[in-house]
Amino acid sequence: MLSVAVVDATEPGNVGTIARSMKNFGLSDLLLVDPPELDPEGEAYGFAGQAREDVLPEARELTFEELLSEFHTVGCTAVTNEDATSHVRYPFQTPAELADDLASVEAETAVVFGRERVGLTNDELARMDQVCSIPASDDYPVLNLGQAATVVLYELRELTLEETQHPDERHERADQQAIAGLHDQFGDFLEDIGHPDEKRPKATRLWRRFVGRAHPTGREVRTLRGLFRRAGQRIEWAETDSSDGDG
């Protein structure tokens, strides 16, 4: 299932525009983190078109932490000119590439859009499983919130419009709880091997993005978690043997 999340929007009209785009391209599950007031007589409903009848009134409000824990998240952001080896916006996929990627998996996925002025923060993006960015002119690459959502959802239409879906070609991704457990074990692994504290955030982000693009199945996640568990045990045994030898 594909959902759309909007984080900390300030303009009700933008939320309504996104709801309308969702209705255009076959989506219905709208998630709102710290939304503005959505007055049924105000801009949000005025801009929503027919989405005022279902998508907008049925939107669910949740916290950012709940969003991360319940969904495979794709953060949508503008391209920057910063070094791809060090910036949290990399690696990213274009909306078309994202559509091809998500077409092969069954996962509770949320495409996440940020604030009107600053979008998603670096800290928020660092916790996303994948990043999507819209290619645009270097002279003026920034789109407004409603435009960005419309472009992304248009490219994802093959996943959401019933006549173009191919469920027999999809595989089931591991549930988000299992993925979160895998991320936790990777963090434990970094600690076990003594990876430098200052390098752990970057390693953790690279790992999260790698797993996010791989869409591992439940069996694959169980296998990886088992490997990390055995590696941790081996390290613990080696340290115990070393301590005994020193004595």
C-alpha cells in the first residue's frame, strides 16, 4: 500500500492540493504530521476538489516517530550541489526510478513531503529509508510543495491505478518492525567492532539507505539478523578469551 505523508505544512491550501493530486492518481491514505488547522470551510477543502469527500476528511494525524515505525519511508527533497559522498540527500532516486523500484515489492510505504520553505530537515532525511528528488533546472531547482507532490504522484501512478498494477510480479518486503530490528542490530554490530563514534552516524545512514533500496524479504532479514547475532557472539567470545589469556 502506498501512502502520502506531509510533515509540518503551514498552508492548509497545500494540504488540499496534495489531497487532490492523490485523488487524481489513485491514492487515498493521507498522513499528516503537525498539520495546520483544516477548516471544512477553508482553503484546504477548497483546493481539494473531489478529494474533499474522502481523502482529506479521512486523513490520519500521527507523529514523526510513528511514521518511521509504521512505514517504509521515502523522503522527497530538492537536489543540492553538495558532495554525494557526505550529504544526507544521497543517494537519491528520481520519481520515475522510484516507481520502477517500488513496483517490485509489497510494502507499507509512505512518500513523505516536508515544509513549504525548508522541506524535510537533514535530521529527518537521515532517518528515511530512501530519498527521492525531482530533476530540475540548476538555475531554479526548487518546486513548491503542491507541485512537487503532483510530479512524484504522477510518476507513481502505475503503482496506484488499478488497471496498471501487476501483483503477480511483486514480492513481499519484510514488515517494518523486522527492518527496525535489523537496523538496531547493525548499530550493535558497529559497537561490537569498535567502529569510531564519530563515523557511526554516516555508516548507519549508508546502511539504512542500502536496506531501503534493497527491499529485503522477511527471510532475508531473518538471515541477516542471524549473521549479525553470530558475529556479535564471536566477538564477545574472542574478547573473553583475550581477557582470560591476559590473566
